[in-house]
Amino acid sequence: NASIPSLNVGHVRRNNQGGFLDFQYLPRPRVSLDFGARAEANANFGTRVVPRVGASVALRYGKGFWGDTRYRVFYGQGIKEPRFDQLYDDQFGDFGNPSLKPEASKNWSTGIEQKLANEQVKISGEYFSNRFYNIISFAFCSALPPPSTSNTCGVSFPNAPSSFGYFFNTDRARARGTNIAAEVRPLHWLMVMGNYSYVDSLVISAPNAFDPSEQPGSRLIRRPPHSGSLTMNAAFRHLSVSLAGYFTGVRTDSDFLGLNITRNPGYARFDLATRYEFARGVSLYARSTNLFDKKYQDVVGFPALGRDVRVGVNYRFSGHN
């Protein structure tokens, strides 16, 4: 049994300081090396340093149809501090855990970029692999029948109710996949950009999971295996137009109410924006988010906003006006 101090928190303050250092070294004209680190001094978990390192190599320089070819590789680590409610919650039968550690990750990626057709086309592909540790999970704890004085979570604190919610650093997961991107300029006034991502995610360990969506073997919640976007930007003298589409596939989700909702349908959303500059520094703009009023939910139970239209005038002040 882990003993937990009584929270009874009325006011909480957390002081954080952070700093980072990046260094770039060019040992040869075709090779670029990047080194960096970030230090986080946190009032809850102390000081942590997370490194990052990367390299970029120009495999060839070219002109005409077959342009430059560049290879990239990257490795880095990261941390994410617990939220205030995860540390100090003391409401509605849920209790924070002041002993939580930060969530941690280790990530690496490798990819290649190719320019074509006098740099009118650029394509890139990347493979990535991410590992997540000390993931913070939430569990419902219930008292075990007598004569036991413990509960299903093995934690105790003064005046504990017969059932309560609690946070743990117990889960591990991984995500790996590919990113493919392309930029094409078929005309001098038109740019088309697209990308596609495939993510194969997996919950490796979740000993306190109480929802089917969090069980080991499940995909990470709200991480769609398939997603992408397509954007077209056009500029005609004083007029610019942008049309963007965002595509998300079916993903694991839950209402966490026991209603057996474990999937969130995919959707496609389109945004449109226009701008016309009718005087130096003065432009009229109009933009619409969710242009076709698509009904969808990024998170189960929380519908996204419908069509949103905004029109206005923008004035940019500079010394050249």
C-alpha cells in the first residue's frame, strides 16, 4: 500500500525555469550536424535535461529535371510535465498524485528529400519511431471486501472514500509510421501542397486501465492511423486565394462513461480564405472555416464548430506606407 498525503489544497503555485542550447556544425560543405539540449527545472520533479541531435547530408546537387537530393536523420528526447489537476485534484471523488513523474519520450526519424523539374516539385518521405514512457493514466479505485483494508489500486490516504479516481505513471506505448509530403508549382501563380501520414500506434502497458480504449494492444487514443491535408494557394496580382482540405481517418476514442463507444469516425474538412489588397498596406479579407458545415467530433462528445465566416479589413503599418 502506498500512503498518500492528504491534499486539501486551496492554492498551489508551481515555479518552472527552462533553457535550451542549439549548436550547428558544418564539417564539410555537404554535411550539416545539429546538436541541442533543453533543461527544465520544475518545482515538482526537479531538473531534467533532454538532448536532441540531427544530421543532414546533401547526397547530390543537381539542375534541370533531377535536382538536389538530401538525406536527414534525427534523434531526440522529450518530457511533458503533469497537469495541475493530475497533481492536486481534490474534487468530485478524484484525487491528484503529487508524486507523478513527467511523461517521457524517445524519438528518431530518417528521411529523404528530392527536388525535381527545376525546383518546381519537391517530394519528401520520412520514417519515424516514437516510444512513450511514464504515461499518466487515470483509474477508478474501489475498496476490497473485508477483512482487507486496501483497494483495487493499492493506495491509501486519510479519510479515503470507498471509491475514488486516481492518477498513475504506469503506461507505456509506441508509435511508428511514415510521413509523405509534396509541393508542386504547376504555374507561377499557383502552389499545391499535400501530405499524408500513417501512424501505427500501440498501447504496450496499462496496468490500471479501466476503459477498453486504453487496454494493452489497443491503438493510442485519438491517434488516427491515416491523416493528411491538401492545400492550394493562388496569387493574382492583388488577389490571393487559399483552399485547404484536412482529412482524418477512423481513430480509437471513448466517452469514458461505459457506453461502449470505442471508435470515432473519420471526416474531411475544408477551409477557404481570400485577401484583396486595394491600397498600399490596406486589404480586405474573407475566410471560412469548415466551409461545407461538416458535422464531426475531434473528441467523442465534443462536436466541432460548424461553418464559421469572417470578413474584415486589415491595415499593415510600415515605414513604406
